[in-house]
Amino acid sequence: MQLLLIRHALPHRSEPGQGSDPELSEEGIEQAKRLPDALGRFPISRIVSSPQIRARQTAQPVADALGLTIELDDRLAEYDRDLSHYTPVEQISEEDMKRLASGNLPGDVDQPAFIERVRAGIDDIVAAADHEDTVAVFTHGGVINAVAHTVMETERLLCVQVDYAGVTRLLWSSKQQSFFVAGLNSTEHVWDLLPRNQQW
């Protein structure tokens, strides 16, 4: 089976006390609108999403285009889901940027438990899939890194730069009982809409 891991599009920033589950920004909505065409070459048979708003809103245009229902799986939620606010990575503090660059989650996050939660969700998706299925999973940068870290056995958990609406493609081998990486963080479809690329 084929697994497409799609990071949510750009959300708004939320302030302390507003929770860490904001809606997509205007740029994020435009990014999400490009996904049906970008994913059109894949025979997607199922859509699974994190329950967080930014992931569901990113999945919606694809679900509408394909006439599929978005299934929610709480295990695909981000590690920061219980924080008091959400800050897009471009706006985080220097301290948080250093932590991310070192490949670590915030100190109050149980990293092994987070990885295990994500892995259990992905394992169930694989178990329910037929050999020819392509499943699109709309989720978060930390979740995608947890999967990549597990598959590639990297030293650091945060091992991949995952952009808004970026697509990571994994192929499952039933013979080997493992994933193979076919592509990481494909962003051609939103290149001009990514904040870090607009300087170019």
C-alpha cells in the first residue's frame, strides 16, 4: 500500500489562552486548494486526518474533489495539541528554534509516548489497507517526523524539514513488513506560497 503524509497548510497564530487549534490563514486556504491537483495522480482510496482544525481544513478540498469522507484519528494529533496557544514556526522564539534545530520536542512532552501513539495510528491504517490502496493522511510536522524517524531509524526525532502542505510518500512492503521512503516533503505545488521561499 501507499501512504501519503500531508502536513496541514499555514494556520493563523493563536494567543495564550486561545488554545493550540487555530483555523487556516488565507495563505493556508490557498495552499490547501492546490492539493487536489497536486495529489490527482495518486489513486487515493481513503482519507484520514488528525482531529485538529488545521489538518481537517487542509484535507477538505481533497475529500470534496474525490467524494471521500474524512476519517478522524486522535493518534495523529500533534504533540502540542494541549498547549495554550499555537505559533507558526516562522514566528517562534530563538529558544524554540534552537530546540527544533537540535531535533528535540519540548521538554514537557513525553517523546517515547508521542512516537508510540503515532506509530499505533499508522499501524492500524496499514492493517486495514489492501495491497493496492493509497491512503492520504493529513497531519502535522511532528507526526510526520515521528513516522520518518521510525522508518529511517534516524538519530534525531525531528529529522525532516516538513513544509506547509508538503507531501511525504511511503510505500509499504508486506513481504518486508516495513515502509520504504519514496519521497520527503514534496512542495512544488505550493512553492510560491511558502513563507520561507517568498524571499527568493
